[in-house]
Amino acid sequence: MLFGKHVNNFYLKYGVFFLLGIGALFLVDIYQLKIPEYIGNIIDALNPNEESIFIINDLADIMPIIIELLFIALVIVLGRIFWRIFIFGTSRRIDYDLRNKMFSHAEKLSQSYYGKKKTGGLMALFTNDLNAVRMVFGPGMLMMFDVLILGTLAFRKMYLLDPFITYMAAIPLALIAILATYISKITRIKFKERQKAFEDLSDFTQENFYGIGVIKAFVNEVREIREFAKVNKNNREKNEAFIRTRTILHVSVELFINIVRVIMLGLGALLVMNTISAAGSFSVGNLTTYIGYFGALIWPMMAIGRLINMRAQGKASLDRISEFLDEEVEIHDDREVLDVDEIKGKITFNNLTFAYPGTEEKVLKNISLDIEKGQTVGIIGRTGSGKTTMVDLLLRLYNLRTNELLLDDYDIMKLPIKTIRDSIGYVPQDNFIFTDVIKNNISFSEDEVDQELVKQMAIYSDVHDNIVDFPRQYDTMVGERGVTLSGGQKQRISIARALLKKPNILIMDDSFSAVDTKTEESVIGNLRKLRKGQTTIIIAHRISTIKQADQIVFLEDGKIFAKGTHKELLESCELYKELVLRQQLESELEGEE
């Protein structure tokens, strides 16, 4: 059995199923041990010199015995079906519940957590580690109770037949328990190392698959193959070390079982010949029954090693899963959350200073900015000036100090996170596209797909004509991360997805970098018509994208260097003016080409 605060509740939740499964197992074990008794009595009945409860003179005497044996076999078959349903089925339910719990927790964890953890390592938790835990609750639970029930019953019956042989056989069994306990500690360590190696292998492989285009472009296939061979070698060595430890345990158990078998046969033969017997007469039938009991005991003896090994793996995996589930949810609603249903669109940065968790370097410094409801605000600046960080804070992806950022004059830290994010449409820099059809990507914010609304938003984002050129149009599967789409198509589908949400605040983070100027003008013109009276924040590198904005914010080194309209900044900010002139020159040179 496996215990921990994240799995203990399953024993209560599924306790009835486990009890029914254990009951079926108990019934199977009782009837299973009747078979050696029948066989021993039949052998004694066929030997005229021995006394037996059976009298067999002809075929008619055998038929009732055969019918009884068939009944026993039926009970055993049905019992095994039921314990598989109740024990193995329950382990699958636990796997299902724990996986859901893990995924739900994963959705709540912050950006900073995923910045520290690799995807391959997290996937190992949801695959190998969860499987190891499930095995403890399924086959592990079965083995444990089979060892206790079948092992105890068989050992008791062996003892009643002859205590002396049973005492002699018990010595190696005790050695098995001692050896298994020692090796299990080593097994747990080796299993953790094996899981870590698998995690590293998954990380490396996944990263290479995502970056395959870059690898080919730089002709680095051979180098990556060599690097993979190193990681794969480490994975192989850790697996071999784990298998060696597990094999030692299994071979040791088998060795002791064979020792017990030799002891039992030797002493049993002596008893049959009446040389020593603590219990009186010991017939051939008794020896056969005794061997049958021992045969039934072999599985529990073998299972001890497997059980200890399986539990060691499960415990190591549960430790890893528990570490994940115990990870603190940093971004959560305040205890005294305000009762606000909707954010209208007014935004106030109140002398905001921000550094990412775990660092002291300030990304934003003393940001003070008022954005009125319905305004379109452009944010521009060099790479690394803090533009994306500024809008990430609006999405409540990080914690802030009191009253540093206000939405509709409410402190963002006091507002319900769901209300904040429901009121904001977001077009991220990376334009993440899900492995799904286009219409589902665009209608991601809705539970039901409104085909007409999807089409309308695609028209506004100037991607409709591209979509209808695809053979299946809006039902086109875009592949993993939108691999079948161009960069511009991804951006415009992301814009359509944000527009369909009809948010009071729209954030566009460098959302026109992969489209031409003509398409950009078309989409921005549509936005002005569609979002009249609603707040829009556009991060851009091109002046053409934001020059019509009501307010332009020029960031430099995490500070607001200048702000105003396009015309005002041309007159008051030399850096902005230089940027405009440089982009105009670049545009003219491109036109000449």
C-alpha cells in the first residue's frame, strides 16, 4: 500500500471497491487450497495401504469428485474476474482522478514555475510516474493481500500437516524478507535516477523536434545526433543499473524458493518412510498435498520481491508527484476579493516598479500611465525595454504591490482573476495555435462554435481569404502549434481569436510583425471600426502600426522615456523622431528593391 496526503483519500473514496476485490481474492485463495487436498486424498484412495476419505472402486466413484473440482474451478474463475474488476478497475479510477488533479493544478501554476521547469520533465510525471503509482494500487494491492491471505492460509495448512518441515522451510523465508527490505532501499534510489534520466531524454528529444528547422538550417544534424547518443547512453546506464538491482532481488527470491523446495522434498521423503514424524503417519497423499500447498505458496513468495520493488518505484514516483502538487499556487485571488463582474477598460499604472520572481533586476521602473476607457494606446521601444512585461501584468500573471496597477480605479490585486482575464483579449507574441481545426482555434474562448461569428472575425483580421483557399477551409487541421500555417496566418488567426471574445480591453503584443504593411493597414482600419469605445493596447516595433493611436508610450530601459500622440512625440522626443526617420528610410530602400 502507498500512503501520502495526495492519495490517502482514495482509500476512503474507493474503500468499498477494494473490500469487494479483497473479498473475492479471499474466496479464490480458500478454494484454490482445496485442490491439493482433493489430489492428496485421491492418491491415498488409490493406494490400498492408506486411509482416505474417498472410496474409489470404479468410474462412478470419481464423477462426484470431478464435479466438485469443476465447481471449485468455476468459483476460482469468477473470483478472479471480480477481483480484477474491483482492484485493477479501482487502480484505473485512481489514475484518472490523480491525473485530473495534477492537470488542474498545472493550470493554476504561474509563469515563473514553467520558466524553471522543462516540458519533458513534467510529461514524465504524467506518464511514467503516474503509471508507477497506479501499479501499486492495482497489481501491488493484489500482491500484498495475496501474500497475506494465500501465504498465511498455505503456511497454516503446511504447519498442520507437519510442523517440523514447515519450521525448516520458514528459515529461508525469513531471509527473503530481510534481503528484500535491504534491496528495496537501493531499488528506490535507482528508480529515481532512472526517472531523472528518462526526463532528461524526453527534454532533449522534445526540444530537438520543436527546433528541427533550425537544426537543419545550420546543418547540425550530426552534432545533435552525437549529443542525443550521450543522453541516451545515460538513460541506458541508469536503466541497466535499476534492472540489475531488481534482478538481484528476483534471483535471490528464486534461490531461496528452490532451497525450500529441496528441504521440503527431502524431509517429506523421510517422513513417508516413517523415519521421523512429529505428527504420526505421513502418507504419499499427504506429501502430495504438502507439495501442492507449497506450490500455492510459491506465488506469494515470489510476489514479496516484486511487491517491495513495485512499492519502492511507486513511492519514488509519488514523491515526485507530491513535489509537483505541493508547488505553491502563487497567483490566486485575494481573501478580500472585490465583487466586480466586469472591467470597463480604464487602466492606471501608479508608479509601478517590477522585477521577475527570484531576481532583483528591475524590468519596469516607476511606470506611471493613465489609459482612459476607449483609448487606443501604442507601446514602442527597443527589445528588452519592458513592453511585454507591462501587458503581462495586466493579465495578472504576476503579483504586485498594493495600488501599483488599477483597473477601473480598483487595485488589480483585489479583483477576481477570472473577471480580469474575462475582460481582456490577448494576442501574444508567440501566436500559439492549438492542434485543432481553424474554427476551433478562433472560437477558443467559447464553448460552442458560432460559424458565422468565426467567419466575421476572420474577415476583420484579414485572414478569411487565406482560410477559404484551404481544401477544408475552416475545418482545416493546422497541425502541432500551427505548423501548416505561415507566420502571418498564425498572427491573424490569433487576432481573430481575441476579437471573437469581444473584450473591453484588447492587448496586441507585436501582432503585425509577420504581415505586410498593406495587410497591417487593413486590420488596423477594421479594429478602429470594430472597437470604437473600447480600450486597445498595441505593442509594436513599426511606427506605422501605432501612429494613429490616441497615445503612444516610448519605453527605454524599463522607464517611460516619452508619451504623447505621434505628432507630439515627433516634436518632443529626438529618439522617437530618429526611429521614425530610420524606418521611413528602410521602407524607401525596400520599395526601391
